[in-house]
Amino acid sequence: MFNKILIANRGEIAIRVMRACRELNIKSVAIYSDADKNSLFARYADESHPLGGSTPSESYLRVDKIIDIAEKSGAEAIHPGYGFLAENPKLGMECEKHGIKLIGPKSSVIEAMGDKIRARKLMKKARVPVVPGTVEGVKDAEKAIKIAEEIGYPVIVKASAGGGGIGMRTVYEEDELVRAIESTQSVASSAFGDPTVYIEKYLEKPRHIEFQVLADEHGNIIHLNERECSIQRRHQKLIEEAPSPIMTPELREKMGAAAVRAAKHIGYTNAGTVEFLYSNGDFYFLEMNTRVQVEHPITEVITGVDIVKEQIRIAAGEELCCSQDEIKIRGHAIECRINAEDPLSDFKPTPGRITGYRSPGGIGVRVDSGVYMNYEIPSYYDSMISKLIVWGRDRAEAIERMKRALAEYIILGVKTTIPFHKAIMRNDAFNRGELHTHFVDYHRKQIEEEMKRIVIEDRDMVTRLQSTFLPSKKVAAISAAIGNYIASNKKVL
Ligand code: MV4
């Protein structure tokens, strides 16, 4: 096992990885930007080193600086978390050169899955269903028109180097096709330096269902069941749950086997996620994420497997904790992403100081966060404050528990997505489990009306709790004033 690991990330995921390190008796090394000098993760680590700079490209994307700090501090492995360098094959390649273990799959596998056309071909070979569409990239307009006619409109034009929603366009009729190809090519060219695009049949209201897989370096591969991540906005997931409300044992068997087949075929190692689109009883491979994901805790909650600990153990050459038979699902888990965004102003980011903070607790509640009272959320990075995860014996109990936990969660100083989550938990379609990737757009009006009511309802609670967040001198002064007021009222009475 490793003695020391460098965590090439920030915020809640840096803390999540360091927590696993603590439990494995591994020393943790943090790296932090100028904007993160007051961050919790840099204090939690056993040692912390400045990167300088504040923008991602000056700090968390600097492979050279990260390798240098790893060598100087004597870290034997690097955990990349999610985002930043997590799916950049360069980090793995540099690690290999310097004899440092990267906690993740081989860089060649990361590279293969980053190329969506290549990924589709590999999946087809592994007998994993892919969305009907082109095998190769499309170049000339005439061929494209013919292919689109064959698969039938609507179709979607996607950038081969894309993913996560950047560089795609839906096409409803032949007239729009050539223009859509040209515009996607030009977006892809400037965003990824690769203009290659391909065409797929467009599924209108699919569900996003993904399978968590774990593979060790001895050929053992298992899946930890699925997560449903259909509640999203502009390709940012907002709520995830496990298991999926539509899952049956038969479908899980089929999709789980496909996910394991996918991982096996490409020689996958470590933790990964196979994403599927589900529509009318059929499922199709979408992408493979070669990293730990934001929403991994809901899988941990229902299976009891510590995914980050497994990642580290796998990278150290150990065997998987468990066989497929040993993986059972217990109850239901939901995660709400609490972001510093105003859900009533188009989710505009609201960086700034947290002037009051109290996180929820009690049975079945987990909060993964990187913030604290008086912490200033920097504007350079994503706006996630924390992840609120609940467990219930069934979906209905998990929803009630999430409502209760959201009601306990007090964040003052910045607007957050808490009112949005409260509105979703009350939404009838959500309660019925009628989810799809366009849910938020589709129910927008209703969600907004509900949020407005919620913000007014919450004012009272905030006023009652405000005094607990005042500096002690002010509290003492206010207590004295209230005491005097009561005393003087008594005299009058
Ligand atoms: C699709 C699709 C419908 N049909 N492909 C969006 C992110 C990118 N990774 C793939 N995406 C989609 N691909 C076909 N053939 C709908 C989406 C999509 C989506 C997928 C997953 C989660 C959220 C989404 C939101 C809008 C569109």
C-alpha cells in the first residue's frame, strides 16, 4: 500500500479522497491555488503546497507543477478526483515517466474513451448496444443526408472529441442537416481542435442511467448497480438517485452485464462509469467516464462499498473487495447538489462569503462539503458548495428524509440551489418517478412557482436562526437588550 498520495484537486472531492487516505493510514498531500489558500481541504491534508495562480490553467491544470510537488514531497501516487486533469491522458503519461502511480485507468484507455467514435466502435465489438448512427465520422453532405434518411429524423450531430453536452446539434429535417454538420464541425474544431462529427438517431425524452464499475489489475470486474441522473440542467446534473425508479431485476441484469462487458473489452482498470440512455425499454451506450464521479456517494450508501478506498487499493495492486454476488442493494439514496447559484435567476453563479452555515444531520444523512462558516467561495471554479446525500428504506422515505434535511440546511450570505431541490422533492412527477433528461425544462414553470413560495416560507426560519450566526459580542449585546426589554415590560405589567 502507498505511504503518501497527492490529491490533484480541490474542494469537497479533495476532502473525500483525503478521508479515504486517513482510513487507509496514508499521508495526504494537498496542492492549492492562490484563490484556495483559505480552503478547508488545504488544512485537512497532512501537508499542503502552493501552486500559485488562481485560474484553472495557472493552477490545477499545471501537470509540470503537480509532478514536481509529487516528487519533492515523496508522494507515490496521484489521485485526480473529477474535472481538471481527471480525464486528460497527459497526466497519466507524465506520471508513468516519473514512476508515479496515477489512480485511474491506463492513459491509453482514457484516450480511447475520449474519442466518441472510437468508443462507439469498441462498444459495438463488445456487443454493447449503441444508438443507431454512423460508424465513421461524416465528411461529405450527400452521404450524411443518405445516412440520416436511413436512420430517420430527428437525428443528432455530435463532435467525436466532445462529450458532456458540448458540440452537439439536434436536426429535425433534411433542410437543417448540412448547416448543423458545418456548425458542429466549426464548434468542435475551435473547442477541441478536432472537427470530426458523427450522426446518431435522436432519442426524444430519454433517461440517463449509468452503471458504476470497479476493475482491479488482476482481471476481476464487478458493477455496483446503477444511478439515475436524469434531473439535470444544461448538462449539469442536479439530483441523482440509486437505484433508478424504473429498474427491474431483469433490466439490471442485462445493463449490468453490458457495463461489465464494456469494461472488460477495453481492459479497463479502477473505478469507471458506463453511461446509458434509456428509452422505451431499450438502452444504449452513451459514454464512459474514466474517473470517480461527483455522484459516487449514492452508490456507496446503497452498497456499503467505499469507492474511493477501492480506487486506491486497486491502484496499489490489491484485489477487489468483493465479488459480484456479494454486492447487494439496500434501500434508496438521493443526492442533491447544493450550488452557489440563484435558481430563480437562471442559476446564475453567486460566489461570495458564507455568513451563516449549519449543515443537516441525523439518521440517514451525509454531507460531503468543502466549506465552513465565513468561507469565501471563489469565482474561479465550479459553484458546488456541497452534496447532500440521504438514505431511506425505500424511495418514499428517502424523499421525506431529503425534505427534512433540506429544511435543516441553513446557508446565509449566498443564494443556493436549496429552494430548487425543495421544489423538486414536492413535485408530483418526481414523486411518481417520471424522470427524463428534459425534466427541468419541461416542468420549469411549475418548479419556479413552487420555488417562489418556498423562498417566502423559508424567511421565517432564517430570521429565527440568524442570531446563532452573529459574532459572540453582538449576540451578548442583543441578549442584554432583550433582557432589559423583558425586564422593563415586566415593570409595566
Ligand atoms: C443524446 C440524446 C438523445 N439522443 N444522444 C447529452 C450529453 C452528451 N454526453 C450526450 N447527450 C445526449 N445525447 C442521442 N442519440 C440526448 C442527450 C442529452 C442528455 C444526455 C444525458 C444527460 C442529459 C442530457 C440532456 C440533454 C440531452
